Amino acid sequence: MSTFLTEEPTQVTEAAVSTRLSSLDTLESEAIHIIREVVAEFEKPALLFSGGKDSVVMLHLATKAFWPGKVPFPVLHVDTGHNFPEVIDFRDRTVERLGLKLVVGSVQEFIDRGELAERADGTRNPLQTVPLLDAIQSNKFDAVFGGGRRDEDKARAKERILSLRDEFGQWDPRNQRPELWNLYNGRHTVGQHVRAFPISNWTELDVWRYIERENIELPGLYYAHDREVFARDGMWRAVGEVSQPRPDEEVITKTVRYRTVGDMSCTGAVESAAATVRDVVIEVAASTITERGATRADDRISEAAMEDRKKDGYF
Amino acid sequence: MSTEIDTARAAALLDEAPLAHASLFRFATAGSVDDGKSTLVGRLLHDSKAILADQLDAVARTSADRGFGGPGAAGVQAIDLALLTDGLRAEREQGITIDVAYRYFATDRRSFILADCPGHVQYTKNTVTGASTADAVVVLIDARKGVLEQTRRHLSVLQLLRVAHVIVAVNKIDLVDFSESVFRGIEADVQKVGRELGLGSDGITDLLVVPVSALDGDNVVERSERTPWYTGPALLEVLETLPAADELESHLESFRFPVQLVVRPQGALAPDAVAGGLDVEKYRDYRAYAGQITEGSVKVGDKVSVLTPGQAPRTTTVTGIDFAGAELTEAVAPQSVALRLADEFDVARGDTIAAAGTVREASADLYAALCWLSPKPLREGAKVLVKHGTRTVQALVRSVSGKLDLATFKLEGASSLELNDIGHAQLRLAAPLPLENYLHHRRTGAFLVIDPLDGNTLAAGLVNDHPGDHEDERYSI
């Protein structure tokens, strides 16, 4: 019996069906299965939603999982106060469109109350952990969906799809539950919660091909546009309220786009003419630089940067 | 600062038809660091261009810091490919691999998910985990050492889990001067072990042996001129052409669908769907059963049984297969869909919908092989939880009837199971489950054993037939 995709279609018997699934179909079904499992087994899940492409894809998958019903959980955003205004606008429009509840954890409020201190380098990404854990605790969320993918870096490659976090939100990479078949074990004790990563097995290219296939709207800064930028740490930084050039840093206008949309003070733009989703798919397929290495200043600090932050309860 | 575009490669990936239809293939690697497994994985990723420039830079820097390669060493030999796959700080510090790591790469024929399973620490736990979702497993052997006790253990576990395709890569063939006689000797030993186990001759699994040099790349991505006596395909060619589980013909007869939840919006329809023109009247009383098809296929009009523990199977007809607004006429594993049924039964999470009349009566007596994955040993009389499909029930461990010596494949007497043991046990369930023999149903024949105290996963379970109704002698390990 030949079943090779590249060959002529095999003759199927009357009882057999002819459906063939592409890799995107398989990944989509896997993600929807995980989202439904978490909703069925947990009391109070929430989805981390930043307006970034991975979280937008996550929300799209959730709408498909529960169609024609509403997405049955709120979304949670940890706002560094340094976000791109157009991304915040996109976030609010999306929440409105889907009729969701939005919970915001504010880094700025923690700084104002003196519970967090601004870092010397001005970067606020690492400061998100405390407001995140506070929001999880005060809202009694027992499962938090994230758009993390195992292809992002070497520490994430060892993360489970359901990842248990202790009372301090910590990840213990040496003591993870084995994950077998499609049977997910989300049991936890009081105070613990679970991070769920339904698109663990997707690559950056899968995400973009899915955005193209499903015609998913993203914040405009993922596509090429003209922007005032200056060079710092080998990246193009946007000029903005929280991202000002030093006297020796020249401001120029470039055609750029963003590959991630985090904190304005540490997310760099890449020079690109990719103005449509198709252009981006081709660019990503051809790119020789992974997205974190290219555009996140805080991940360049050390090879172990992500592992340390995950252990501390980061996404 | 700008991303470099290799348009030729982008075109190859995107403009040729296969990618849109490319399937997903999951495989795992098993073997120890000494066999060069990390190097093989690094070689596959490197030669299939899955390693990106910045990762390679970081690895090259670290390799140089540690004195790998040396003056005059050029290209890929100058870097330690194994560093590409060491993820955690403790692993780098100790030079070992602790946990299963997942890697991703694509060729123009397929997308691959690779579960890279460390061999020397907790090999059973890691191999069972990686192999549970794998279409194929690559087992490494050092050509200088041949079949070792660990090879026998690995093959034994893969046979138990009925991994469809087992590929033995005889690595470091360069270090035995590409000798055909060395390779043929190892190949014969592997086939002998396979025969003892039934691996490759049970009608479910197959067994292939490939000579490779992970360090130099021989027969990894392309066939090597240095092994002219080997006429088979290179490792990647094998992986590109083996049928994935979901590419096999699907039939109603094996259709299984554990119900995850009931979709019943009761008027609370998604505002975006309503704004998009959803017929509100039509969906006012919508009721469908959401889940993922674990096996087989289903069409609208098919007769199915709803299996609810403690009740006789109820037969009805599938009237609709919905997927996010699309009404499908048929669906196949592993699709996630929502089924509508002709009769308004009370169906809930934990029930299973299956092809009518194909599942035997639910039973509260569970006979199973257990792969013990916890440092906390299994004792007779223990109370545990069993998670099967979408249902979790309490269970009592009535007896442990022996454990398998993986090196000799003999069953030894035992009354407890320790970490990495594989043994037989009988459990009594608090509620009957529609258990099926793992031999015939890799999903509905599998379950987890969970510790009710801390919630940790204790074991991977494979359902056996009840004593007396064995249809396959080999299955009683």
C-alpha cells in the first residue's frame, strides 16, 4: 500500500476517506486539542495577549476551537508602559471584536508604587515577571496560555506543552513531567499553576504561513513602513517617547519592519521591504537569522538569558 | 542588521507545490552521547539548513573557547555540532543532555519534528516519552562497538511501544574505514535482535539499518561515495519517504473520538461570527461534541456508538462534522472537529464516540504493561489515578506480575516497579473504561498513571488483553 504524498493518489477503497492533512492542518488540530483540554480541565484559564503575532495566532485558534460560541476565557496583557501605541490600539480593537474581558497587569503601576525599580539600561521586558505573577494570583488563574514556541531558543526546546509552575511562578527544567501521546497531565496543587503552550511545535515559518492562510490581521508594524530610527547595539531602534537617541546617535528614516513587537525600548526593527504577508513569508523562509537573536536586546545579554528568566516565572 | 535573503532557497521552499501539501513527520533519536547522537542531530539540522546564522556563530564562539577544532580546522568540522542541541546551563556545564529536546526542520518534501532523547540518564523514561508520539525512531550504534546491551534495551522499548519504523544508524563508519564487513556484521546482529523481539516481522513495525558518519556527513543527507557497497537511501531520504501515521488509509472501522467538551453556546454566540453573518436562528440551539479524532475516519451519515462508562453503548448517526464554520463531509485523524449527532443523547466529556459495534465492553479490570517513570516506586495496593482519553478515574494496583529484563527480553518475578522498569500489573478501576489493546489502538490503548497526592505522572501504560484472550503471544512481554 503506497501512501507517499509525492506519488499519484492511491486508489482508496470505498470505506476509506481521501482527506490528506498538510503540516499546518496537523499543527492547527494539535493546538485546538490542547486549548480544549485546558478549558475542560482547569477552573480559570486566561490567555496572554500582547498583540504580538504568536498571541494573535493563539487567539485565532481559540475562536476556532469554540466556534460558534465565544472564547470562554479572558485575555491577560502585561503592559510594560513602553509598548508601541499602535499595538495597544490593536489589542483593544481585537478584545472588543471578540467580546472578551481584558485583564491588564501594569509594570508602570508597580514602579510608581516602588515595588519594582527601573533598570539602568531602561529595558522593561525583564520587569514583566512580577506584574504577571501578581495578575495570575489575584485573578486566581490556574492555567495561562502562552504563544511560546520550542524553536525560539534552546531552553524553550525542552519546555513541556503543559508546564507546571510553583507558588513563585518558577520553572524547574530538571523536574518536568514526561509528556506522553496526546494525554496532557495538568494536575496541580493549590498555589501552583500551569503554563500551556499549544503552538509549541510551530516554527516561525509555520506561524507566518498560517497567518497568510487564515488571513489573520496583525499590527501594522509587522510590515514594511518608513520610520525614524537610530542604530544601537547593532539594531535599529525606533524614535519614540521612551526610546530617545543619545547625542552621538544619528536619526535617519529607513524602511523597516518588526519581527517581534515587545517593549519599544529594547525591540529592534529590521530593514525590510516586505510589505505584505506573502513578502514576509518569503523573507522568513529565506532569513538566516532567528527572530530573537535579530531583534531582542535583552536576549543578547547571555546565552542563558531565556533560561534564567523562565526559571523566574517569565513566559 | 538587515536580514539576508537567499531568494533561491525561499523559492525552493515556497514556490514549488509540495510545501502547501507537505506533511508533518515526527521522529525521535535514541542513543548515548558516546554514539555521536548529538552530532548526528546537529548534522541533520546543519545540512538541512535548519541552523541559522546567529546560532552557528554562538556555537562557533563556544567551540573555539573550549578548544574544539583547532588551527586549520575549517567549516563544520571546526565546530562542535553537539553544542547546537545542548539547551540548559546545567547540561553545558556537565557536558550531558538531561531532557528530551524538540527540534524542527523542513525539507521541500516534509516538515519534521524531532524529539531528541538523551540516552545515558533515564533512557527508558526519555525513549518512551519521545517514542510515544513518533512515526519513526533512529537508534544509534557506534560502528566500533556494535550492538550493545543498551541497543537491545532501546529496541525492546520501541518494540513494546510498536513504533512503526525503527532505523538503526551505524555511526562512525569512518572510524572503521568504511568497512562493509563490519557493517554487515552489525546489520546481521541488529536483524537477529529484531527477530527475537518480533521487531520488523510483526506486520506493524519495520526495521532498517543505515551506515553513517555524523561527523563527516556520509549517508546523513546524501548518499556517500565512500560506502559504495551500500545501495540503500541516506538517512534523510528514509525520513522523507516513510509514510507518517496520518498518511495511512483511514477507515470508519477504527474511528475513535474521545469527547473533550460539549459546544453549546445557548445564545452566547461569538460576536465576530455574528458580525460576519452567522445565522443566529440556526445556531440558537446548537449542540456539538468537540474532540480530536485519535484514529480512523468518519463521514456524515456514518453509524457510531456513544460509549459512556456504566451504560450500554448507544448507537446513533453522525449528522454533521463542523470545523469553525466549515461543514465537512468527512474527517480523519488527527483532525480536531465538532460532531453533531442525530439523537439528543446526554453526552459529556470523558465519553468516547466510536464506529458502531467496534469497541468491546467497557471493563473495570485493567491488565497493562507499565513503563515506570517516577523515582517513587510502584507497590501493590497503591491507589493511583488512571487518565485514559479524556477521562481520569481512581484505580487500585492489585498486583504486579513481573518486570521485563530489557537486555534478555525475559520476564522476571517482581512485586514492585522502580524508575525505568517496565513491568506488568493488574489494576482495578473505580469506573469501567472502554479499554482497547494497545497493539491495535495506539491512542485508546494508552493511558497515564498519575500520583493522586502531587499530581505527577508515574507511568506510561499500555493496555493488554485480559488473560485468556491473548490473540498475540508476543504481546505478553
